[in-house]
Amino acid sequence: MATLTARESKAAVVSKPAKAEVKVEVSAPSRREFLYYIWGASIVLLLGQAGAGLIWFALPRFKEGTFGGLFTLTPDKLPAPGNPPYQEASGRFWVSNTDQGVVTLYGVCTHLGCLPKWSETNFRFECPCHGSKFALNGDYIEGPAPRNLDRFVATVFFTDGTSAQMDSAGNPIPLEGKTVERIEVNTGARINGKTHS
């Protein structure tokens, strides 16, 4: 057997085949592909914003004590029967205690949306814009308004543990000599006033 010299043995080691280098060429996207990506991203952003806006406005959340939410009034806010009504300005309503019971009136005129004021001298609500007039319980007296003042759904809680809620027609809640613990007014539930003839 022939022996290999040191030089030949090095050459044998070096003569192993070298690994092939793999070159990956990444080409820039074409103008058409770039526009596809931009349009796709724009549509996704637009749909995302529209969806978020729809959810935001379709599912409103009213806090207690803000218009559209629930107001809790203490018994001292309830006027004595026949006295001028109590106005809750932040809730845009009036609380009247009539001979028939308690009513919560929306403080907006049913004619063109003006804000009727309570007139101490005439003992009635009077609209300063067009002259509509309403009684203490919100019933129409005269003027261009087509109906009585609208009402908010109210629940009266008594100290004996019972409660009474305004019916769907908006009729007053009779107190029947009971002591009021609190009144809850839902300004998100409005009852349209009765039309007059």
C-alpha cells in the first residue's frame, strides 16, 4: 500500500465538496402589490373605526344623576300638595305634587322644544317663546302646543317598604297618605303627553 505524504493528506482533506451557498433574493413589491397592501390596510382601519363608533353610540351608558339616567330624590325635594313644583335642572324635569298624586314632567315644551318656566303669579307653566300654558300636572291649558307636557317614568318608595310606579299612560302616582322615603326618576323613559282636542 502506498503511503500518502503530508501534503497529499491535506489535499485529501481539503478536497471535500464544499456546501452550496443558497442565495435568496427578495425583490421589492411591485407598484400594484404595494397599492393592494395600502388599500387593504385602509379598509381594515376604516371598518374598525366604523365598528367601534357604532358600538359606542348604539350602547350608551348613562351614569346615575345625569340626563338619560336615573335620578334619586330625597323626600325634601317633594313639594307639598298644591305647592309650586320642584325643578331638577340637571335632569331637565319638574316634580309636581297634585291632588291626584306625584308627576314628573319633562321640562321641554311639546310645541317646538322651548323651556317653559313656572309662573308664580299665574300658578302654571308658561312657555316664553310661543305662549303655550300648562297646569301644575302638565295638562295643556292654551297655546300652540299639540299635547300635554311629556312625563318621565317615576317610582315612589315609601317608608313602609312598598313602592308605586307610574303607569304607561303617565298618570300621577297616588301617595294615599303614606310617607315617602325616596323618588326615582328615569329620564331615559319618557311618556308622551296626551293630545288635546
